[in-house]
Amino acid sequence: MLAGVVTRRTLTLALLVLAAVLVGAAVGLLSVTDRPSWAGLLGGLVGLLLGGGGVALALRSSKALTDGADAQRVAGLPLVAHVPPPAAGEDDRRRADEAFRMLRAALVPAPGAPAGTHLSVVVTSAAPGEGKTTVAAGLSRALSRAGRPVVAVEADLRRPALAAALGVPSPPARGLTAAIVGGVPVAELLVEVSPGLRLLPAGELPPNAPELLGSADAARVLAELDALGVDVVLDTAPLLPVADTRELLVHAPTHRVVLVARPGVADRGELRSAVDLLPGSERTILAVSGRSPAPRSYDRYLREGERA
Ligand SMILES: Nc1ncnc2c1ncn2[C@@H]1O[C@H](COP(=O)(O)OP(=O)(O)OP(=O)(O)O)[C@@H](O)[C@H]1O
Ligand SMILES: [Mg+2]
């Protein structure tokens, strides 16, 4: 328990703070014991400033997510994949492919599920910029590579970016919002990305995204997607700044949820709040994004696997 609160970094900073305060106080005392002097006062002041700065730094650091294990502990969810930064190099590409396969393996219906059981997944995060769209695109591709037909849905009506992430830089102007507001059949709005992988773009962005996503018409569109009988991956808005994804989740009681957390972007409190906002933790899994200190043996294993 204590280990969860006091990290090694916090401990180091606390020791630094203590050292700074002691040095400052010692300098101050040495000068003052003889007779009050500017040097003494200055020494004391520097010590206080260093100490105060250190305390602030230590407090900040104790709120920050440090790594995947930390995120898993804070969220209390199974951590199924660690997604490295996009296309930073050959090793990262290989690790990213494996991460999306891990995610797929954690989500696809268990053996024994009725034939034709398809998957519906909502990808979200606590804060903006944690890697949701990258994960939604990677998971959609991984499902399609496994021979599972997929519809990837650009359901983030604030910053839609899934089309671009899937290599569709100029998606049609009509999309999800036309299906919700205008009753256009989903099948007429789908864009083929690659064999077996189709995209439902966001379409025209509305001024009232939460109301739209929480409407009975949105529920009708989700049912229509479900009736396609294929895997559906929804890329959504972050949970904390806007209500959109919570509204959408009301109509998606059986959807699995992938919560993406990126240490350095969201802090512990934000991750905890996001988990509290999600309806049921039993259908939620955690994916951590960002650079991770992956054991070298993993890379060796992946390389040897490629040669085989
Ligand atoms: N696994 C990752 N590791 C490190 N950086 C990443 C990772 N995935 C994405 N990024 C970077 O983070 C930024 C945001 O990525 P992305 O668009 O996938 O996040 P998002 O959560 O969908 O953002 P938004 O909240 O704006 O929709 C991009 O610059 C992207 O290159
Ligand atoms: Mg996004």
C-alpha cells in the first residue's frame, strides 16, 4: 500500500528537499551566530526557497503516473497492452503490432462463445491526447488482419481523427451525425479502408455533441451497427473534459471499454476519476501508451520470432 503512494522518485525528492533545507539553515545559522549579516539572511532565504521548490516538486511528482504498473494499480483494471509511440522506429513498430494483437486477444469473444459473436468496443481515456485514436486505429487493423470484418467509427465529435489515422485524409462530409440526425442508413455512409475494414466517419460536427450522442437516435444507430454483425470499434472523446462518451455509453451497455492511459499526460487523480465515471469495471481493460522500459528479452524474443 505504502509502495503505491511513496515512489522511489518521491523519496529521492524528499531527501533532496531535506538536504536543501539543512544546507540553507546551516549557512544561515553559521552567519547569524557570529552577528546578523546579509549573507546569513540570504543563506536562510536560499534554503527556504530550495526547500519550498523541492516540496512543490515532490507533491507534483507524487500525483504523476509513473508507468504501466502504476496506472494498473491506480485504475484497478487489467493492463493488457503497452503501446509504444507511433512509428518511432523498427522496434517500436514491431512492439506496437504486438501490443494491438495483445489487445485483440484480450477482447475477442472467448472460445465457446456462440458462432459469429462479434465485438463492440469503446476506446476512451481520461484526458485529451492519451492515444485513443492511435489505439482505435491499431485495434481495428489488428482485428481485420485476423480475418474479422470491422467497422471503425469516428465517434469523437470534438476532434475526429480516426479517418486520418486509418489513412483516409479526406473522408466524406456525411457520416455518423447524418445517421443520427438525418436517419441516413449506416450502410450508405461506410468508407472502405482496406479489405474487411470500413470506416464510419464523423461527418459534420454538431454544436451539441453530448445531446446528440445521448439521444434515442444515437441508440438506434448503435443498434444498426450491431445488426451489421461485424466487430465495431468506436473512437470517442476523453471522459473528463466533456460528457460525450458517458452519454454514448448509456446506449452501449454490453460494449467492452478500452481505457487508454498515458503517463505524463494524465495524472493519478484523473485516471481514478475516469474509472469512477465508467459504468462497470468488469467490461473495461486498460492499455497504457507511451515509451516503456520493456525488458530487452522481449525485443530479442520478437526478433528471433521474425527470423523463424
Ligand atoms: N502510444 C503512444 N505513445 C506515445 N505517443 C503517442 C502514442 N499514441 C499516440 N501518441 C501521440 O499522442 C498524440 C495524440 O495521439 P492520439 O490522437 O492517438 O490521441 P487521442 O487520445 O486520440 O487525442 P484526442 O484526445 O485529441 O482525440 C499524437 O501526437 C500521437 O503521435
Ligand atoms: Mg482522438
